[in-house]
Amino acid sequence: MSGLIDRADRATARADLSSYAVVNHHFDAAADQLGLADDLREVFRGAYREVQVQIPLRLADGTVKVYNGFRVQHNGARGPYKGGLRYHPEVDLAEVRALAALMTWKTAIVGVPFGGAKGGVDCPARDLDAGRIERITRQLVDKLDQVIGPQLDIPAPDVNTNAQVMAWIMDEYGKLHGDAPAVVTGKPISLGGSYGRESATGRGLIDVLGEAAPLLDLDLERTRVVVQGFGNVGSFAARVAHGRGCTIVGVCDHTGAIHAPQGLDPDALQQHLNGGGVLTDFPGAEPIGAREFLGIACEVFIPAALGGMIHRDNAGLLNCRMVLEGANGPTTPEADAILADAGVLVVPDVVANAGGVVVSYFEWVQNLQHFRWDEREVHERLAKLLRRSFGEVRARSDDRRCSLRLAAFSLGIERVVEVARLRGYV
């Protein structure tokens, strides 16, 4: 059995529109609403700097495989560039370019003083041992060390990267520039990481769900949730949602999908997977096909895998009232239109999954000032900031009678343009 997260869905999404075209679609719609002049659109659509480097790696058979590393710095008007670093075979310049732009608008929407960046390496991280991942990481830092830094560009974990990868980046950068823990966020706690950073994106999703639920008169204790993708974001979102009374009725990952009409315990599922178990063998849940998974009856569907997973060929299968975007760019514009016609509320990624960058900001601040908040304070500060941000997006949506996505993009673009004008950039 194949899971929902496979190459076929990614191929269909790419046929809908490339990730870069999707971001530009949303940018242009918001720019139209703002009445942004064509010359300024050209400035804010494009990236300030794009870097591509070679990363040769000797394989077990003695041959050398050359991977490509990317870092795109989209806009730094509001502060240092900020964005994740992903290791995945499908990473390319177009995808990184799109995600960097998305970070520019996301940081502006939630009001943290960062610009937008993104990076990646087109390596099959799941098939490589830790030693090879470390060599790739250190080579990448050696070749990017002049364009990253605590006040310049601050990477963070993303797809197939984690606290250990951030530790290697911090160490390699430190060899070249001296100790600088603030060069990355998402580090291990023992190296200056923030409490609450690992769970931040998933926890923030459920904080936003709490704010969005009243729009549909949803009671979380009577809310069924389906989670697409059970990596860092999906697993923490499922656990936090379960803890707040939601019933997790479906989960999928790259190996398969399961349905549990009476609900499942995501903590037990995580323990099952950590122990070497396969998702579809989880006791008390029924293995289900990919298309059937999308049709599971629920109130909230959380896409927390890769981008473009909800597209024109499958959006109509969803049987939910809300799509809460945990991944970056999980819904194509054609799918957006299908969901809108069906009366499904889409809470867009640029506010829904911003918990990661918010707590990254908290970690950066703590590193620069050499102090640490406890986990409870991090959670409280995260929830407060996301409540405010969602409230601002909702208010604009109500005022301009537009979707939450259009409201969020127009708010973010407006803030970036304002700061760029004040600084004399445009």
C-alpha cells in the first residue's frame, strides 16, 4: 500500500503550478488589492540574493556524487534573513526561491523582525547515514559562511533536518567566525536552543485552530482531526490537539495511511513508530488507501507534509470543514478555489504554521541576550503572539470581504513595503 505522500501527488501539484508560480499568484492577488505599482511589484517579487553551491560526497562504492546546495535571501528590509534548511531529493532553486518569499511575508504577518530566506540540499537524506549528512552540512556551511550570520541570515530546521544538523552548522560556523550560537535556531537545548522550539510549529497550529474554530462554531472537544504527514509538525499538532480534546481519526505518512473512527492516541502512535513499527500496523486503526484517506469525515484536515499535496485532482475528495495548513504551500490555487466553492475554510500557512519562526525569534533573542525562558513562558508568549496575528488577519478578511489567505498576504506585503519605503529602499 502506498501512502498519500508520494511522487504522484507531487507531480500533479507541479503540473497545477510550480511552487514559485503559486507564491507569485498569491503575491499578485494581494498586490492587486493593495494597488501596488508594477515597478514595485518587480522589486518585492524578486530575491535579493540567490546562491547555489556544489557539494561533492564520496559514496560507499567509492564514487563521488555531487549534490546541489541552495540559499535564497528574498527580502531583508524588516531584519536579518530567516528561513529553514531542507534536505530532500526534490529541492531545487525554484522551490527554495518560492519558500524564501513565503518566509518574507510570514515574518511580516506575525510581526517578528526578520526578513525571508530559505535553503536546501537536493540529497536523499532518508537514505544517508549520519556521517554523510554531517559532511554535507559542514561543506554547505563552508561555502555559505559569508552570507549567513547572527545579524545577516539565520537558518533553522525544515524537512529532514533537525537540532543535530543545526548543531553542526553552529560548530562549523564557529570554527570560521568564533562562537556564535545565534547563527541558527532550533539547536539542542544544551547548545543554547529554546525550550519549546521542537514542538513550536505543531503547537502553534493548534493555538491558531483555537482562534479559528469559533468561525465555524466548532467545539474542540467535539472536533475530529485528520493529519496528513506525521513528521515533526504533524506529530506535535496531533498530540497537542488530542490534549485539548480533539479526536484524531486519521493519520498518514510516506508509508501508508490509517483510519480510526473512534480516535487514536498520537502519543502511543509516536512510540509505536519510534520503536520501529510501521504506521499501517498500529493497533486499533485500519489501513486505508490514499484517496479514501482524503475522504475521512472530519471537521479539520491538517496537511503537514510537503507542498502541493492538495491539488485540482484531489481537493474535491476532502470531507472536512476546515483545512489548517501545517506544511508550506500545501494547497494549490486551483485547489483553493475548489475548497472555497465547497464552503471549506482554509487557514493559510503564512499564519497557521508560523509557530516555528516565532519561537525561532524567541531563541535568537535569548541567544543574543544570554538568558533563557522556561517552557511555560515560551508557550504562553507563542500563543499570545499567534492570537494577535490571527486576529489581525481575520479583521482584514472581514473588512475587505476576502479569504484569510488574501488578507494575510496583503497584510504582510503592506508591512514589508512600508518598512522598505521608510528605509529608502524604494
